[in-house]
Amino acid sequence: MYAISLGEDGAELRPLEPWQAEEFLAHMDRGRDFIGRHNGLPDVVRDLASSRAYLQGYAEKAAADTGRIHGIWSDGTLVGAVILRTMDVPQRTAEAGCWLEPSAVGKGLVTRAARLLIDWAVEERGIHRVEWWVSAANAPSIAVARRLGMTKEGVLRESYLYRGERHDMEIWSVLAPQWRAGTPAPNAS
Amino acid sequence: MYAISLGEDGAELRPLEPWQAEEFLAHMDRGRDFIGRHNGLPDVVRDLASSRAYLQGYAEKAAADTGRIHGIWSDGTLVGAVILRTMDVPQRTAEAGCWLEPSAVGKGLVTRAARLLIDWAVEERGIHRVEWWVSAANAPSIAVARRLGMTKEGVLRESYLYRGERHDMEIWSVLAPQWRAGTPAPNAS
Amino acid sequence: MYAISLGEDGAELRPLEPWQAEEFLAHMDRGRDFIGRHNGLPDVVRDLASSRAYLQGYAEKAAADTGRIHGIWSDGTLVGAVILRTMDVPQRTAEAGCWLEPSAVGKGLVTRAARLLIDWAVEERGIHRVEWWVSAANAPSIAVARRLGMTKEGVLRESYLYRGERHDMEIWSVLAPQWRAGTPAPNAS
Amino acid sequence: MYAISLGEDGAELRPLEPWQAEEFLAHMDRGRDFIGRHNGLPDVVRDLASSRAYLQGYAEKAAADTGRIHGIWSDGTLVGAVILRTMDVPQRTAEAGCWLEPSAVGKGLVTRAARLLIDWAVEERGIHRVEWWVSAANAPSIAVARRLGMTKEGVLRESYLYRGERHDMEIWSVLAPQWRAGTPAPNAS
Amino acid sequence: MYAISLGEDGAELRPLEPWQAEEFLAHMDRGRDFIGRHNGLPDVVRDLASSRAYLQGYAEKAAADTGRIHGIWSDGTLVGAVILRTMDVPQRTAEAGCWLEPSAVGKGLVTRAARLLIDWAVEERGIHRVEWWVSAANAPSIAVARRLGMTKEGVLRESYLYRGERHDMEIWSVLAPQWRAGTPAPNAS
Amino acid sequence: MYAISLGEDGAELRPLEPWQAEEFLAHMDRGRDFIGRHNGLPDVVRDLASSRAYLQGYAEKAAADTGRIHGIWSDGTLVGAVILRTMDVPQRTAEAGCWLEPSAVGKGLVTRAARLLIDWAVEERGIHRVEWWVSAANAPSIAVARRLGMTKEGVLRESYLYRGERHDMEIWSVLAPQWRAGTPAPNAS
């Protein structure tokens, strides 16, 4: 029912709910190899039941006000999502994330979608600090963090075990005053 | 984040979630006497805790895909809502409902909002039959059912105990083919 | 332990509990085709686990005071049941129902059993309105509603999806004063 | 609805359910001092909420097939109960118990009621061993165990802490073959 | 992390937690036939999932303060356990138990381990009465009860159904004053 | 029952369980102001009920293998604790923490206790990475991280809202190979 245009190319941000599990699985199947390079999601969403369980988890986060998921549709096809993986309203912190299937990469969809979501978190919900946790090897996602004006705060060494190897995780963030100022943080050039 | 215009007067339909419990309570307080003439809701939403519990119930229905609530905002104020009180996707049936606080009455907001919701139910979710249960004494709500092209199917005698008195309940409905045809049902003149 | 005679033919009404799941399944197997013409129950009670789950559901309704099931035994064989599918004591409403396997049809067992159950609901529990929801095609069950002095209040068009087809559902009811007067409602001739 | 006569004096055994919490509390209030001499029940059933909770617990035991409660009515007044405090159908064991308010004592009501319950347990449910746990100081309850043909199997020293003092508990039992033979156990004279 | 020496032979008592399910299963596999002569545990712990479930149950008892399990290690191998199968702190009662795999029998390990556990229950937790339920045919376990200074209080006839046969269960116990005095009870010679 | 000496001064590490809620509350009351300078715990543990709830939470973490708490006793008084606030065994990561009441500060108790806990995590449970999250203003806790050979990996700006002010949080960690080598990390001088 709801949709927000992501620009002139017809892409849209929309709610993504458990009843769309089949559509979500098809998206994950198309993006499985690409998304799975740095992101464990494809190992979680493997079939219709696990697809529904994943979206169900986010529906429950929405009900508890502790997370959100929104899908990105391009030409009527679900091609990615932006999420608040966690949201702690009393602490006024949240962690954002995103992914795209390969066909949708390179158009700036994720950056625009993440802006909408962070705007909502900061302006409507009073979130003060939005984090972005990303594998140090995931250059495209790091580039998004930079474009969102985030600052790199540290590297958690060998903290993420994925497909048998340990990866460094970078933590980036933007604080509400920075976000509103719209000025990139110092090292986010 | 999301909003759908309800017409030229700037009114909008938007998601209504548990974190908006305070705003929802203020709306209920403004409409308490008026809404409470035929509708038990004001007896359920009495304070912040019960307001949150009510919206929480709908967030859980959304997570379970068994109901939905959307708020109607006019000039930035929450003035009413449309709901799918129940939705049974396997059976392809749903029951819709609505209310407004007095200041928003008479502009057709509820009819327009209900159209959006029923369109979503019928076209996006495959619902075949949308019901409208209404107290036989609630003339304005019956008028909405008529404007939505619904047919009166029966009267459940003394079926609703409200504030110590028993009321007859009318059941109206519209079936998907009628809805799509947009032709009012015979007796809905 | 408990039993109430249903007349001179030795038939009895008795509690029906989860531990009787095997006996209940055998009854359902004997009546599967016949009962299943208008009633979805045989699709629900398919094996021992689902038979136990069904009776378990009613045991939980009894514990919550929101429903009841009683079995009808004839010559020591479980041949049918009468139920309060729902019971809302604060609202003082209930919905009754019944079924028989073919060998027990035509003796008036269900009407007598339903009278006992409705008497209990009205006289001991203060229920004001007892409903009977029935497929418009289920002539025998409609005949029971008539014999119980119920009034037809409406027809819910295409409201019940069963084995791939949509059926009209009739709602019949009797109110406590009518029940006590024992006079058939006007159109229940 | 159901009732079983307990003899010529009009006393009856009937189901006892959560909706009867008020009646149960009134009974407990009348018998509080008398029953409370050897039995912790009056400390558990103190007001309407705890009365409902107690009966609710037994409704859940019935649903789980792990216990039962039945009330004893005399001249239309609830005067006592017999229970299967526990019932382990796979192990084929159960523990029975009972109590009366003072006005109903001395008529053999409990013995007759307990016979019905043990008969049901042994004959309908296949219980092999029915226990009776009783404070060594509770002479009337021990007399019932004797009248039921039970055998004393041991004394658990200082095992029951009640109102600040520790009491010895006796365990009596009857096995199914004894029960069926109807012959009192050796020391049950 | 924690360990208490059980004597000069290097045996130790240690916490036994769900993450040790594999080690626990290996122990049970080694002792399956021997332990299973009088004890249903080997029928409960059959594979890794049931081993984890069993230890999980005890972790939950520890969290609820209603039971405890501790493992006995000899030369680095888990060879047995002592348990408080139940612990009722408000009533100040508990039931202890134990088992060993065959290789560890005859060294007094269980008696020493049970002493530590009963000491903890009596001295640190205020338990007044510690029971020992044992099959009348389980001579080694009865010998442990004797060595612990327990008194035989009774025999529950045919109370334990195990592998298709009914067994008499003996109840032994020691009360806190006896335990502290360290004097064996009369018939515990 | 269990205890591990923390050195020549008689201090000990022991399990800390829900039944010790009273003792834990007394400790928290003595250390409330001191511990509360940088740590939200005193705001969580305010009375007996919240003290029990906090320890209950850790008992449930132990049951789920996702965290641990151990108390530090000095001269028989509970003076502090070391915790694994989180433990993710499949990911092989954990977060450690600690606190002391003022009387116990300056003796190295926490460092010794943390060593035992990290040793257990690394050597017995296979944890690869142990984190230490600490307010940038909490010099004593940062000193412990240094003494444990941890490396500072980043600063999460204004990430912790505590008593109305936002604080920077530092993340320190030690990896298993470093831990085993026992060589302080480069910047941990």
C-alpha cells in the first residue's frame, strides 16, 4: 500500500512483511552468491520457511520497536533492503544495514534508501547515534557508510566468523548533529 | 516515513505503531465521548498503558498477518483510523472497521481511507470477502458501509453487550467481484 | 464417570476429553465422508495426533471457560458430539454446533443433546444468545436449528471456503427469553 | 450439567470448574478452620483470585490428563471435594485426596465420592496404584484410607512443613487387584 | 573451572553443564547397561539431543533453585554424577540420587560426592530432610543410603514401572540433626 | 560448595546464584555509589526483587550457555564479581566485565578473577576473542584491560546513555593466541 520513490528511475522503498516471504526468497536466490560474499544473510534465508522466519523476526522487532526492515523495489522487482538491525529507543542508538542483488548495484539505491531510514530514525524517533557494522573486506558497504557521512571508529579484530574464516569488523557511525548538518565526518572523504 | 494522501485537504493515511501510543491516547481522549456512542474502543484505550497495549495488539496482528491498523492524520493531527480487525488469508475473508474523532467527521476521510485498505486487501492480498460489523444504531458507520458498496446480510439480535445494554449488530459485506466492478450492491442506495 | 441419558434408547451424553483421542478418531473415521459434506472437522481430525490436538483444544477452552465439547454415545459407541464452539461469558453469547456419524442419524439424538447443552449455557451460565452457524446447503443441521426454536438472522455470502469452494453461511440464534418460553421463533416453522 | 448421586441423602458429585470460583471460595470460607487443621489448602485459597487460580490449575491438569477435581454438593451447597492431585497415566499411578467442610462430616460422603473417583481411575483409565498421602495427625483422613481398603506403606518423617511446624506424612495405597477384590488390606482393619 | 577433590585417588566433583552434553553421552554410553539395571536414565539419555536436553533440564532447575547436578571425574573421565533431583527450599526438603559407570564402582566415589552435596544442601541451603528413592532391587544404591546414615521409611509397592515391570520403591531419608550428628540411623547398620 | 582461591589473602571466586540475591543486594548497597560512577548496574539492582532478577538472568544465560557470573568473596563477604556478559560459542566470542565494592579495590582481585574466567573461556570453551567494553572515563577498568593484555580497538562516540549523559565507550579485546602467549598487546603498556 505504502511506497516512497527512490528517485527518477522508478525504484521504491516499501514495507517488507512476512507474507512476502516467497518474493523475498526469490530475491535472495538471485543475489545469493553476490550478497553472500560478506554477509551471512544468504546462509540464513535458504528456503520458504527460513525466509518467512527472517521476515517474521523483523515483524516482531517492529512490534517491539527494536528494529525495522524495508524493501527496495526496482521495476516491480524486490532487489534489496535497508534495515535497522537493532534499535534501542531508550538508549537512542541504532544499527543500520543494507544489501542489494547484483542487478541493482551502482545506481545509488541503497544510499538513498538508507538516508530515508536514518532520517526517520533521527528525526521521528530521536535516535542519536546510528552505527554501521561492516566486514573490513566489504568495500562497497564501506563506501555507502562514507557516502552517508559516517565516521570510522574502530576495527574489531577477527570478530566475525563467516564460512570458516574470521574477519575484522569495522564500526562506523554518524551522530544526530552530524547527520542534520549533512557534513561528512573528517575521515569520511 | 510512509504516507498516502487522502485527497486535496492534506489528510493522510499512515502506519500506526506502538511507539505512537501517546499520540493515539490524545486522539482517543479528544474523541472519547463521540466514538464511544457505538464503539467499545474508548473503554479499552483509557491510559498510556492500555493505548500501547491496543497498538501492540495490532503490531502482533501485522506480524501474524491477521489484522492491520492505519491512522488518519489531518493537518498533522491523528484524527482516526481504519482497521482490518481480523484477516484470515487462507479463508480469504476480513473484517474492516473505522472511527473518527468529531473534528474530522463529514469530510469523507473514513470512506477514502477504507477504500485504500480494502483495495489492498482485495488486490494485493487476495481477500474475497470484506465484512463490516456495525451496531444497528450507528447510522454514520452504516452510511460508510453503503458508500463502500456493501450489502446488508443480516442482523444479529441483541448480540453486543455495551455499557450494560444489548445491541443488535448488522453484518454488511462486499465481495471481491462487486468491489472490482465498483457497482453498489442492490440495497446500498 | 459422568453420563446423562438422552432418552429411552440408551444413548448418553458424556464428557469428551483428550485421553479419548483414539475413540474420537475411530468415530471420525466412521463418519468422515458423511460429516465432511458440510463440516471441515474431518479435515482437521485426520490421525491420532490431530484427534488429540482437537480434544486438547477443547480441554483448554473448558479451562479458560470459552467453549465445551460433549460426546454422544449410543450402545457404548461414540457416535457424535455437541459443542459450544465459542462461549463469551462476559458478553453472554455462545455458538453451538453438533455432528453425528451416519449410523446415529434420525433418532433425534443431536436435538436432545443440544437442548441439554443450551439449557446449561442459558440457565447455569447466564448466556443470553446462542448462535448456530451453518452452511446454507446443510439441510439436516438447519433442521436442528429449527427444532431448537432458533431464528434465521442472515446469510453471509460466500464466507466459508471449504474444499476449494465458497459457501454461504446462515446464522441462526435463540435468545434466552425465547428459549425459556420454548416457543419456536416466528419463521422457524 | 453432570451429577452422580452419592446416596439416599441427596448428596451429589459434580464437575468443579474455574467459573465456580466464588462458590468454591464460600465453601472454603465455611470450612477454613476445620480443613486447615491438617491441610494447607485454606492457605492457598484465600480470596476470589486464588480460588480461581486453584480451580484453573485443576482445569489445566484435566486438559493435560494429570489430575482431576470433583465437588461434593449436599442440599445444593458445595461442601467438599475429591481430587486426583496427580495422575501419571504412563506410569499408571495416581494420588487421591479429599476434604469436607464440618457440616458435611460424618455421613460417609468422602468415602463414597473417593470410591467413584478411584473406580474411574482404575477401571476406565488403567491406574494400577492409587496413593493417599496424609499427615500422621489427621485421624479422619487416615480412617478414610482404611475404609477404602488401603495399606500403610511408610511414614516420611518431618516431611511436611505447615504453619511453621514439621509433620510426619503417612503414605497409604491400594493396588488395582486389591481394589477390584474389594478386600481390605491386612492392616486396614 | 571449579573442582573439589574426592580423595587421594584424584577423582573430582565438578559442575556439569549443557555444553558438556557430548562428554555426558559418552559416559552414559559406557555405563548404559550397568546403570540401566535399576535406573531409567539410560532410556532418557539416548543421543546428543537427549543428552543436552537432560543437562538443560538441570541447568533450568539450578536457575529456578529446584535441583542440581554435579559430575564425578576420575582420571579426567566423567564417570558418574550426584544430583538433587528435586529441592524445595521453602519446604526445606530435597531428594538426592547418584550413579556411576562400572569402571568407577567400588571406590566410594559416590558416597563421598553425595556427602558433599548433602552437606551443601543442609549447611548452606537449610534443607531439613534429604530423601533417597531407590528400587528395592538396587542393592548398591541402598548400601549408599546406609553409608550416608539414612533411615528406611517405607516401601511403595509396585510404584515404579520400568521396562515393562513394576518395582517396589524404598524411601530412605536423613534429617538435618542426624546428618550433623553424623551418627548412622538405627537400622542403617 | 565450589571455591577457587584468588591468592594468599584468602579471597575466593565462587558461583553466584539467584538464591544469593540478598547477599548480592547487600554487596550492591555497599558499593552503590562507587560502582555507579561508570556502571549502570546499581540502577538495575535496587531491591531484593531486582537483585534476584539480575542473578536469575545470569542463571538463564548459564543454562543457555550465553553468559556467566562469578562472585568474589573476601573474608567471607561478597565484594565483587566477574562476568561474561555475553558468550557466543558458535562465533567463539565473548564480552567480559567486572566490578568491586570500594573496600576490595587495589588488591588485584579483579584482574586475578578475570584471568581465571578468560582462561576458562579460551582454554575450556574455545573462545577466540574476549572483549572488554568500558566507558572512556572509567580509568580503573581500562587499567584492568591493560593488565589483562588487551588491545584498544576503537571508541564508540557518545554510545552509552547513562544518568542523562552520553559517554564514549572504548572496546578492548584480546585474541586467543595473544592470551596464550601472555604477551601484552602493543599499546597496552
